[in-house]
Amino acid sequence: MDVQKLSALSPAELDAIHNRDTGLDAIRNDVRDIINQVRTDGDEALYEFNRRFDDVDSDTLVATDAISGAADVIDEDVRYALEVAIDRVRAFHERQRRDDWTDDFEGLTLGRQFRPIERVGAYVPGGSAAYPSTVIMTVVPAKVAGVEEVAVVTPPADEINPVTLAALDLAGADEVYTVGGAQAIAALAYGTDSIPPVEKIVGPGNRWVAAAKADVRGDVAIDMIAGPTEVLILADETATPKYVAAELVAQAEHDPHSSAVAVTPDETVAEAVVDEVDRQISDLDRSDTIREALANDSSGVFLADSMTDATTFAESYAVEHLVVQTANQKEVVDAIDSAGSVFMGEYSPVAVGDYASGTNHVLPTSGAARTTGGLSIDTFVRSRTVQELDREGLESISEAVVTLAELEGLDAHAESVRTRLE
């Protein structure tokens, strides 16, 4: 990595940074073919895709029975870690609950009510690998919201990782199915003999999962279309380069398409961060993936003319994970509206949000933070308005209602008011 000046970047280079390529366009047709095959052939298509993509030949897609008691057979320290994470995620999401309310609006009783979605599907990457954190981040908030049925899909394996099963057990998943990729999203959206359809699909996945969610959206609700993970670190002269570098490296190890960016107005810090990145990579198992991610067009260490310029860049970048390591960190954070999750100070690594601080790690990517937030209780709840008027209340607004109804040529609307007041 080399330090680059923000002000020296060409329009094309800036575009590559801001408009992170998710890689979805290149696979949309293939994904649509998979979805159509699942809609046509149901379980048989799922078995075929399990064999073709995951090299697993099984006689069932249902693994619900495997989660019962799974938490009792894992190591005590692992169970403790899962329980800590679940407790913290549950507590944070319980704080988000909304209460029904009604109030008097000049003689009209109006209110709002909140009801959970009844059946939700959660995608958990994995198979033989363990991603218990994604189980926690999807299943626990759904259950806190009151979702009655949470169906989890996860890629097949000769044996599902026992830690994933334990997390499913402790988090309260209701159903588990062993199918992954675009075909799993299709199964959740349209249903098969083994997998009943859901009303909403949540959870992260690879680009095949993301492309499938984009394709089925409209037939079923989704949380968001999440691309490769990303981090942006704002650092001033008070930042510790070792910590800044650690954040870049940590996000880069996810995927070669990850975006890892640091911006600072201090050239000494920028150069030290680059040196630290090179030093830290050499000791890590996923060094090849990290190097590839840090070399892509949407990653880099950038020198800004000022912290104001750096915050302006961060706002337009609208990153998934925003890390702020500055002397006036609150002022910097307050100047940025668009970010999925914010980590303030040297002792707030992104990893705490990934696992056990309590906030959710299913977050908007690719600039989506400009218009949406991460997974929350709101993801699993629908709202409705209620109203109750007595005759006096109806009389108080009848003239306005009748006038507007007639203006729009809806005489029956106007008459529905008049007939009550005759």
C-alpha cells in the first residue's frame, strides 16, 4: 500500500472508491436460472445444487432436530462466549422495542400499533465453517421482536458445525434447513415441499446470496442487499497507527472484495499506518486475501488536506463501519450522518460490534447507509395506524374531507361522511 492524496485522485479513481463494485451484475442471469429451477423443481433442485455446489449428497434438507440440546455438548468456554454475546444482543435490541400508543388530536383519537412479522427466514453462511455470530445477529432480534417462526438456512455439510448448532439452540431458532447460496434464498421466498415460504428474508451472504435477494425482492420482503464488508477510519495526529492498521487488516481478511479505507490529514500517521499494515499482515493466515483486498480499487490510505475534508469524504462514502480515532471524536461523528455503525475511540474495534457489544453486525454496504440502517427490531415489525371518532369528532373534520373527496371526483367517499351526519 502507498499513501495517496485525496485531492490528487482522478474522477475515475474517486468513482471506484465511492461506487464499490458488488459483482452482482456479472451473475444475475445465473442466479435467476437457479431461482427458476428451484421454483419449478423444488426439493429436487435443492438436492442437486447441494451436490453440485457443496459436494454434499444427503437424504433430507431438514436439520431442525439437530439443534435440540446442541449447546450442552460444546466446550464450556465456547458456550460462555455465545451466552455473553446473546445476552448483550438481546439487551440492546430489547431497548429498541416500541409501545403501542394513542392520543387525542383535537377530539380525534389516533394511534399507532406495532405487530411482529409472523414468519422470517435467516441466512447463515457456513456449512462446515462456524458463523455463530450471524445466528445471534439474526435470530435473537427476530425473537425479541416477537417473530413466531424463524427459519434458518445454512449451507450443507457432512456435519453442521457444532458451534453453529449451539448458537441456533441458544438463540431460539425454530427451524433449520441445510441449503445455501441463491437456491436457499429461492426456497425461502417461494417454498418447497420441505421448506415453507417466509414473509421476509434477512441475513448476510456472498454475492450469490445478495443477487438472489435482489431478484426475489417484491415477491418477498428482504432486509437489505449487502455487498462485501467495508470500513473507513478517520484518524488525526492523536491516533495510534497500530490500531488504525489493525482495523484495515481485520476487515480486509473477510474477502478480496472488501473495502478498507483510512483517511487522515496527518502525513506521519498515514505513512506509519502503511508500515504497520505490512508488518501485521505477515503474521496472519489469511494474508493473501488481505493483500488482495487492500490492493483493490476501493481500498487505500488517503491523505486529506484537513479533517473537514476527511469528514466530507466520509459522508459521501457512507460506509458500513465508521471508525473514528481523533481528539475531537464526538464532533467528527456528529458531522457525519451516513454510516451503518460507528466505533469511537481507540478501544472500540469493529470486532466488538461483530460479536458481542450488543449492536447488530448486519449493516448496509455500498453506500446504502445514505438511506437505511442496519438490522434492528424495526426489521421484524410492521406498524399500523388506528383511529376512533365519535360524531363530534367526525363533524369537526367533515367539511375538509368532503371538499377534498369531491375535488378528486370520489363522490362515494364524500357521501360516506354525509350519510353519518344526516
